[in-house]
Amino acid sequence: MTVRLPISEVLLASRVVAIVRGRSSEHLQAVCETLIESGVRCLEITTNTPGWIEGIRTLRSRYGAEVDLGSGTVLTAEHVAQTVDAGGSFLVSPSLDLGVGAVAAEAGLGWYPGTLTPTEMVTGWNAGATAVKVFPAATAGGPEYLKQVRAPLDDVLMIPTGGVSAEDVPAYLRAGASAVGVGSPLIGDALSTGDLVGLRSRAAAILAAAAPEGTA
């Protein structure tokens, strides 16, 4: 029997997953806290970011269930175990690995595998994905591509990721995305320079773009 964990209400409320990926842990905590205080309540810290485990652990301790915290670039069962130990509630992968999905289900974590083709999307969904990550979305054709694959696969929840800018967000949501994953267009250089002012501005723009029409 396929086990599928639902998308958290926290994510559905904002419809934005912040993808936090950097080469140093120096500004990691400040960047994550700034995102949360700006209204971004779903954060994915990638496993190739120094200090990612402690980052999730510290944020979970401080914010509890107010935020949806998970790990990205999850490639192994060890990454899944580390996510559980840190207090993460979901994991995201760049590819479709059914073994990782099975371990995630056993651990009770939300699972967002990377997919691109309709075959990959259906395979991931049938294997119990919480939603499939459509990656790299911009390169594949952007909102128009999502609209086309959603037409026959309207029961599959999709989160386009990869090159998603604030300007693109409304079109992705109109095309049927459940949420969007946003990395460098949101984070910018904040992890390397500590520029939190610019980060707040970009977060406000992304959240406004993702807000339901008439509420922004």
C-alpha cells in the first residue's frame, strides 16, 4: 500500500519553498531567520550546504511547528536519517530515486522527488511522493510546459523549481503548481555577503507574487 504524506498547511498557505544552498555556514542562520521573519515559512536547506544539519536543528528548536523545515539534494538513506535526527519534516531530491522515497516513507517524511518527464512524474506520484518537483522548470519550458503536463496529469501535485523568478510565479500557479521552489532568485548573495536587506526585499516580492489574486 502506497503511503503519501500530505503537503503541510504551512507550505500551502505561502506557496513558496525557499531553497537555501551556499558554500559557507557563516550567514546561514541569519539568512534563514530573515526568510522566516519575512513570511517565508517553508525552508529547504540543501545537504551540500555546510552546517545544514545544525541549521535545521536550530530553526526547529526556535520556531517549532510554525515553519516547515526540510533538507534538499537528498541522495542517500543517510541523508534521510540525518534529516530525521535534525528535526526536518520533508526532503527534496534532484532526481527520482525510489529507494530514497521508500526510506522517507518509513521515516514519516514528506518526499518531493525531482522529475521532468510525464513518465517520471507518474512514477514518483504512484510511489507515494507528497508532490513531484518539476526540475529544471525554466529550462523545460516554464509555465507553459507545466500547463501542458498538468492537462493529462491534473491529479499529480507539482512544484516547479529551477530558474523560477518572482515574475514567473503567478504564471506557474495559474498553470496548476501547488507551490514554487525558489533558490538563487530569492537568496541572491545573502549567504556569501550577509546582505539581509536585499534578502528581505526579494522575499517580499516573491511572497507578493505567490499570494492569491486580490490578497497581495
